[in-house]
Amino acid sequence: MPELPEAEVVARQIRTRLLGARLREIWVGREDIVREGYTTVPWYRGASLQSVERFGKSVVLEFVNEEACRYVVAELGMTGLLLFQSTKAKSPQHIHVRLLFDGSREPELRYWNPRRFGRLSLLDKPGLERYLARRFGVDPLLVSQPDFVRILGTRRGRLKPLLMHQQVIAGIGNIYANEILFRAGLHPNMQVGRLSVGKVERLYRIMREVLKEAIACGGSSVRDFFAPDGTEGQYKRRHLVYGKGGQSCPHRCGGTIRRLQEERSAYYCPRCQSLRSAK
């Protein structure tokens, strides 16, 4: 499942190859892939791509014409990808939207999504603001350390589900939550209210380190992820615990990585990530 690093890689590649290009046509293969704004498709024809940004796990394309600006919000969801026409990494039958451009390095950007958990939304400025406010909490790469400490200080419950709560902290999913907590030495089921300020500050630093390292490696291609140009993310080679249940702890503590089967599998070392490690 694409998470923040993968979405950031996608946004950067599109920005590099398509920024300033004119959108000649939008082809929509099935109407239900557009969550909101399907009737506004004609507006985008002839508009230019002004900016490409990432919010949480979504990629937002801003288009402008002589009168106004509108946005295409692409939710990557479980299996959603944005792929250039030149990419042969995926089969064509699950391409649901095509954006055809003039004056760019890539003539076409495709929205590929076999399971269709993600959608596109075509929004004006007020609609985008409502969408972002409803769906996303703070960005882990933009939030300050004091604000992060304050946010966790107001929350209760288990630590890993909180890191993955998109309306609190946007962009972290199961892969990176496991990796962050292992490197921070914190058990996935640690109660947030038991964490000292020092532990929260350390969690903040490691969270940012892991996400930035993953972006630099092109993300993690564990199952379905490909960047728009078809390349695979290589951060999977640096995973310490995710998907490694039954293997020896990489810290050589003598422990074995265990898997907690919950809503999402949690991987952890019971020696390095003790429930008593809050202080």
C-alpha cells in the first residue's frame, strides 16, 4: 500500500516531467472512479498544470486556466498508482483515468487501480480545503516537535494505531509505523499516555528520519507500488522488522521478531520493544 514516502516520490516525478504542461483531454473509463466533481471534467480541457503537491497519501494536481484554478486529487488507496504512458509495469485493463498532455516530457498520465479503494476527486479551491480538513491531520514532515509532543499529549490508546490515524498524523501506514516503532524501541501496543516527553521527542526524530530515508530510496515496493516511471522503491531492502516475523532481531539482542495479528499486522522485537520502555 503506498504511504507518505511513495506518494512523495509520485508527486516529485510528476512535478519534474509535467509541470507547466497543457491538459488536452481527460478520459474517464468508469464514472464511479471519480468521487466528486465528475460533471466538471470539461473545465480541465486546455488548463495548465500549475503545481503538484502531496497531502498524506494523496497527490494533488493544480490546474489553472484564464479564469480560475481547480484540482485533481488522486487517492492512491491500497493499490492506486499514477503511471506515465511509457511505463509498462502494469496491465492496461485497470487504467480508469487518462490525462493527456501537450508540451511535456510525458504525453499521458494514467490512474491505475485494480481494487478501486482509492478514487479521484475534481475540486475547486473551497472543495479542496474541505477535503483536506476532513481527511488529514498534521504532516509528519512539516509538524514541529513541540506540536507533535502536544498532539500526543492529548491522545489516549495504543501507539501504533495512533501513528496510523490519518486524521491525527497523515501519511504513515503499516509499513512505516512498524519500522519507526522498532527504531524508537517502543512496543506497538504501548499506551500513548505512558510515554515520557523524552520518548515522544525521540519518536518524532526517528519518524522523520525513517520517512526521509524511504523517500530518498524511492519508497518501498513491497507488493504493488511503482513510481510513475515504472521504477521500484528500494527502501524495502532496509526494512528491519516489517514482514520479518520469525527472524532474528537485527539488533542481535537474542530476540526473535514477532507478529501481532490485529487489524494490521504488527512486527516487533519483544526484547528491544518492551511494554515497560515508556520512561
